[in-house]
Amino acid sequence: MAERFACDPQEAGLVARELTRLHSDMQRAVPHPAASAAKTVASAPIAEALGEFVGAVTVTRNRLITSIGTAAGLFAALSEGTLELDRAFAERAMET
């Protein structure tokens, strides 16, 4: 199994940092611009449709932000785990 597994912990760490930055940027980003437009539309059916659209976009956006945060954590764990495994193998090799 070990011969099938290869990971560059520096690359995995870089991906984790980039995903973490993206996650933070998306959390701080302004909500969809159509959210305020729904309040200014004179037509009730259009305002309602726009409101439904904004609601769906908000749900999708929140799920995406959560998924990016999860992926960042997984890549960070992959990087850390790979480094720990490398250290353990190196220590074991030194013992024998």
C-alpha cells in the first residue's frame, strides 16, 4: 500500500493555505448584489422571484464556503500527517 501513496507535504500545505485564504475571503465578501435590488423592484412577482433567486444563491454560497473550509482542513491534515509519517519512518530506520 505504501508504494501507492505519494504526497508532497509542502504542496498539500500550500493548497491548504490557499483554500483557507479563499474561505476567509468568501466569508468576508458582500452578499449577492441582487439582494438589495429585490427591495427596489416595483413588480411584486419579479421581486418575489428575485428574492427566491437570492435565497438559493445564499444557500449554495454558504455550502460552498463550508466545503472549501472542510477541504482546507483535509489538506492541512494531509500535509501534517505526511510529515509525521516521514519522521516516524526516519526514526524507525535509524533504530535498525
